[in-house]
Amino acid sequence: MVYDNPDGVRIGLEVHVQLNKLNTKLFCGCSTDYHDDEPNTHVCPVCLGLPGSLPVINEKAVDFAMKIGLALNCEIVGQTQFHRKNYYYPDLPKGFQTTQYDYPIASRGKVIIEGEDGERVIGVTRAHMEEDPGRLQHIGSIEKSKGTFINYNRSGMTLIEIVSDPDMRSPKEARRYLDKLRSILDYLDVFNGDLEGAMRVDANVSVFGGDRVEVKNISSFKGAERALLYEIMRQKNHIRRGGKIVLETRHFDEARGVTISMRTKEEEHDYRYFPEPDLVPMRVADRVPDILKTLPELPDAKRERFNSQYGIADMHARALTIQIKVADFYEEVALKADPKDAAVWVADILKGELNYRDLDVDAFRMEDIVEIISLVKQDRITEQSGVQIIRTILDEGGRPQDIVVSKGLLKVEDDIVAKAVEEAIAESPEAVTDYLAGKEKSLNFIVGKVMQKTKGRADAREAREKVLAGINK
Amino acid sequence: MAAWTDISGIKERIAASSAEEVTASYLETIGKSRINGFTTVWDRALEVARGIDKDGSSGLLAGVPIAIKENISTAGLSTTCSSRILQGYVPPYDAHVIEKLKAAGAVILGKTNMDEFAMGTSTESSYYGPTLNPWDTGRVPGGSSGGSAAVVAAGEVPVSLGSDTGGSVRCPAAFCGVVGLKPTYGAVSRYGLISYANSLEQIGPMATTVTDIALLMDVIGGHDRRDSTSIKRENRYTDALKDDVKGLKIGVPEEYLGEGIDENVEKTVWDAIGKYEDMGASWKKVSLPHTKYALASYYIIAMSEASSNLARFDGTRYGLRVEGDNWHIMASKTRAQGFGEEVKRRILLGTYALSAGYHDKYYLKALKVRTLVKQDFDRALADVDVLMAPTMPTPAFKIGEKINDPLSLYLADVNTVPVNLAGVPSISVPCGFTGGLPVGLQIIGRHFDENTILRAAYSFEQNTGHHTKRPGEVA
Ligand SMILES: [Zn+2]
């Protein structure tokens, strides 16, 4: 089935990724670990833009950027070059942003996603490095604010802006691209996507070959999908009513789920880019071979290996390889349990339960899932009980063997007793008749038989009740 | 005017009395100053000097008083670039050179006046009013480091630091009859120097003798990892202090003489070159063919960089703030009232040169010219050891004479700006007088070959007496 893209939708995304796993900021030695700290406590003359301060490039940030570029199948530039992007804004302490312009560190890459009609290649135009501005905190709502605080803790954090080609044809494909990007970045261990502001998205979208509209201020992947759905609908409706789409920038209002016009092309800034004189170009091309060596096995390659090495369903391989933590977890489980069983238990069941609780795979012990799989495999508990054990561990804690006991989940004990009771009743027709005739003592005969058959593992009182229930059936 | 004392003289005086007494005597002189060279006198200077007396610092500059240009950051001491927009700004950190000076035991007496944001050749555009030339208080001291040159010439301090973007150390050194060095780009860390045009400027020392210049360079020179443009290279500048120019090959750029150059200035410079010949050097004319484009290239690059460098002064974090209904109005009111005319002119011109549609025509073209100018120097200096020329085309002009004619002021930089475009080192030394005003000889060298120009300058000094003349001693 071929997706024919009835509305001629073209979506390109600009994703800002904050490399918050670097220890220090892009141009100064300030710590990046500010998220729990007071405002303006992770600052210095450089990231405050004090007069006379000068930037010094964080070499590790360059390595991270190259790693990302290579993982996105990009070409790496011969030498880095930074430019100044000049504009005035209170969160911008120098009155310009130090960024990359015509020599981005990486360009012309690609990302493969699960498109509307099978695998789809999304082009990566470029990935460049830049500094994050500070953060404005308004007192009250933005419209009626009595004042604004500026927190420069974020100022100078390393951002990688990844710009895609306009290759996505639906909000769903855009979402898949974002998920894939996050997956790759997660593998590279360059950022913690859970921290506030770690990934920010701007979207460019057009329909029927018309002019593109840029949608800014998208703060989540879900938001991106919603913003795009709205914007495509808006553009289609506008055209249907005889309107024309013009180049413009719109702002996504997350609360209302709508986009609002910010400025048209005529009002666009002239950023007056020019090379940053305070940073000398740095030759990086020679470092590519070494960086390549540090690249881990990436999601696509890992998925293929899981398919062939473990013989598991592609659906499972895909689910297991989105997050590297889950993939590693699975591989450990697969060493100690049947890989196919392990795939079902980790990908279908455990991941679902973790998702439901918004928990990470770290929240579960690998040995516990191995034990659960083994209990089910040995037919000592039911699959349903296995699920119950997972839920109990996640909600209340504990270990599988204790939960099996405390919740009475051992299928083995019940079955043996039940089977023994059944047999004992069948083998003792006289005793049954006697009992029904009022000879209570003949019941002891049958219970004794049950105890014999279960080698005393059954509880006598319980066995007696079960025999009674069996006779009265 | 107070007596000139060089660093070795200061050390003798300290040995005979104390750093505190020496500092106190300079502070007393400054207190009686009529030239408006200092903007701020540091209230901790005596305390620092006392500390040196007590701890017996063994630093190269132990107890030596020094003055610092208003655009070099000093922790706890106002640093305003002589602009209204930075009134009240006190840096929380020291520039690299200040750290070095403090470590060497120097005693900072205070900050010196300059053209606002170093944009000028006369120190008349300062928010604090003009500095007067000690040789003739009706004249300008040159600029933009006019304060740093004038206070040395007036004997208010033995040595000082300036900064040179297009001649801002050499011009006032020439006008005030002192020695001033613009080091090779990358030889001295700019960390803490408030940028005017970062790709062009260097911090440079000013003094009454070449020896003191070399001593100061030994203290402030060298690599600093906080300035990515500073070079990893060790050099002992005092090793250059030898009276020996035998066999030195001097090039005299023909473009730096003739039209626009005051006759008497040119004659004084030729006399100096003749002196070198007597001392065993040889000279020949050389050509720097792109000189005529250098001035235009320089001003486009400097103004473009300035338009961006000065964007941070918006009233938000420090300095002047003029309140407005919202941030943008506050920022534009602050800038409208905080910057002077010349600064505004350069920001506007620089913004224009970088704008879409003009960027290639002006900024990019200026960069190409810069490469050609640099090649001129490389070519000429492959053939000769140093270049010599008048530092300034005229002696110090009268206060008010040119301030309303920016173009004629820009033209005064014609012999100094090519050096900044090329990044090579250059020193200005006193080489005589015309009409009672000092004339400066500019000696230009190869990249990182400060020692050759220092040796040439030192030898000249050893064999002439111009540098010993003080204001009031020349008829
Ligand atoms: Zn910082």
C-alpha cells in the first residue's frame, strides 16, 4: 500500500537538543548541573556576557556534536567555525548568539523511520552547535506580567540544532522521526531527555506545495503532533475558503491546541551573521576516525541483530531497541531465559506496565523478570500470575518468590492437591457412598488418600474442605 | 611637571624609602594634575603598596606604580570605557593582564581616560571630558589611550597599559613623547579587555623607556587559555635589550611618506633613519601597495565588530539603565542616552555594513583587502628586518580642531591601522620634536618578532637623547 499524501503535506523539523550530559557549558567552565539549583548560581563572566569576557570552546561538546552527526549519517565539516547571530532579547546576555552558520559541524545525513507506507528515509539537512540563551520567568501570566526575572543558569548550555529536510508527510511521520531521533540520541548517551527543555521542536509545514509556515514553541513530541494536526487543518481550511498561505512564523499555544501568528516574512530579523572573531577555527576532520570508534551499535543495527540472533518478531525487536537501556536489559534476560519468551515478557508485558506507571526499565530487577519467566515456563504459575507479580513488584516492591507465597500464586500446589482429591474421590466410591449416607468418618479415608498422593504437602484441613467440595459437586 | 623615573629608578627609590612612600608621592602628583588623565584613582593603592613593603614581594614589578586604561577590567575598580553607558559598572573579575601585574607586585594607581569605547584618535570623546597633552595643554594627547600616555608623560605614573585597535597605543605615545608597543595579535591575552574590534586589538604597554616596555611585556605577555586567540609561545622580551643594529635591514614604506604627512614630521623621521645608518644599519624604500585601501577596510571591519560587541550594553544587567514601558523601550532609551555620538556613528555604520544586501559589498570585501594588506607586510618583511615610518602624520593637533570632522580624524590613523589589519607588532618611540611637540618613529616587525623591534628601539634610545626630554624642556 502506497501512501499518496492527499493534502501534499510537507513537514520539516528543527530540533534543539541540549547536551546536558556534558559537565560544563559550551564556552565556559560553569557546571551544567543546575536544574535543581537557585537561579543565577551557575554563572560566570563568560555566560553572563560581562564586558571583556571571551569564549573558549568546550572540546568535549565538539566531540558530542560529531558523534551525533556521525550517528545521523552526516558528513563532518573540515574545521569548525562559529558565527554571531545578532539580535536583541533580554535572555541573550551578549546581544548575539554564538552559533554556526555556513559551516555547520555536520550536514547531509539521514534518519530511517517507519513511515505511513513502510520504511522512509528522512534527510538531515544539517546539525550545528550553538549556545542556549538564559530563561525568562514572568511574574504571573505573560500578558499581564508585572515583571520578569532572568535566570542565566541555562545561558551558554550546548545546543545541537538538528534540521531535517521537509520529508515528512504527516504528523504521524513527524512524531516517528522525533521518536527515532530521541532513540539515537539516547544511544549516544549525550543528553538526558527527561530534563526540562532537553529537546525543543520548531516545525515547518506546508500543504499543496504552498509556502511554508514555521510553528514555534513546541515543548513535547505529543505537542508537535497536535500542533501539526492543527496547522495542517488550518492551512487546508484557509485555502478552501479562498485564502493564500504566506510565509510566516506562528506560535503554538499548548493549552488551547492552536497556532497563533507571530510575524510574517517582512518582519523577519536580519541577523547580520559574521564569523566570531574570538574563536579560532578548529580542525576537527582528523578526529572522525576516533569518534567513529566510540559510536555504539545504533537502533537500526541492533534491531536487525535482535531479529537474526534471537529469532524474535520484528515488532518485538523494534520495541526492545528504542531505548538502549531496554535493549541492554533484554539482552541480559535473554542470556538466562528463552530469548523469545524474554522478548514477549520484556517488550509486551514489562514495558507496558512500566509505561503505565511512567517508570524507567531501571525500576525493575533483571533477575526478577528472569525468575518470573522461569516460573511460568515450569508451569508453576500462570501467565496471569506472572503479570500480577510484575504489578506487585512495581506497586509494592518485593521479590517474586515472596509474592508467589504471600499472594498464593503457586499453581503447582493447588493443582497437585486438586488432582489428588479428584483421584482419591474416583478411587473410593464406597467411602463416598458411606459418607453421603451419613458416615462422617469415611471422609477421613478419602482425605488420607489425598495426603498419601501429595506426599503430605497438602494441608489436611484444606484437603478435607476440597474433598468435601468435590463430593458435593 | 614631575620628574620621569623609570622602573629601575622606582626600585632604587623603594629601596631607599618604601613602596608606600613612592606610591604616596605619585598619588600626590596625581592630586595636583591639570591634564585629566586619570578617571579614577584606586582607593586601595596605598594599602597594596604597604602590603608589598610588609611581605617584601620579589615580583618583577614589586611596588611599581602603574595606570590602567578604562577598558581593561579590574575587579572592584570601575571600568567604564569612558562611556556614560557603563557608569556604575564595577567588574567582578580581573583581566588576565591585571592578574599578571598583581602577581608581579605592581601597584595599580587607577584608571586612565580614553576615547569612548576606544573609538577615536584624540581622547576628546570621553564621557569624562578630554585629556590634555602635557606638552601643550591646548592640544590633544592622541587616542584612544590618551590618558595612559599623558599620565606617563606628565610624570604622574612611571608606566601604564593601553590598548591598540588601530593605533590607540602608538598614536598617543607619539603625541605625548613616550614609548608605546602594540604587540603581535595573540601575544597578550585580551581576556578582560572590553572589546571594540576583537580581531584587531591588543593590550600594549606604555613607558618612558624601551627597557620598561620589555619588562612589562615579560609580565603581561604569554598564553592564556581563556583567550582562544592568544598563542602558545614563550618569549623573554628583555633579552632584546641590546645596543646593536649592525647589519639591521630597514625598509621605509613609500606609501607612509609624502602626501598628507607633515613636512617637519617626515624630516624628523628621516633624521632618525639617518641615525640608524650611522649606527650600522642599512635602509631602502619598500612598497606596501594596498595601503590606500587599508583605512577603508579597517573602519568597516572595526565598526562591524563594534556593532555586535556593543550590543550587550542594554541596561539589563549592569551600567546605565533608562527606564521604559517595556524591555525594548528601556534598552533603546538606555543606548540612546548612554552612547556618545562617535560610538553611535560606528554602531550604525557597522550595522549597515553587515546588513543583508550590503554584507558582501562591504564586510566581505574589507576582509579580502585585509588579506592583501597582510600579504604586503609578509612580502616586505621577507626582504627587510623592520619597517620604519612616522607613527602619526602630524604632531598633536589642537583640542577641538578635528572632533567635528570625523573623516579627518580617521585619516590620522593612516600609518597605524595597516599594522592592526596585518596583526604584526609595532612600537612608537620618541625621535625628535617639531614646534616643541614630540614626533614618534614607528618601527614595525614580523609576527612575534617583537624582539627585533625592541632591539632597534633600544639601540636608538641608547644613542639619542629624545626620550629623556620632558614636557617644558623643549622650546
Ligand atoms: Zn559560565
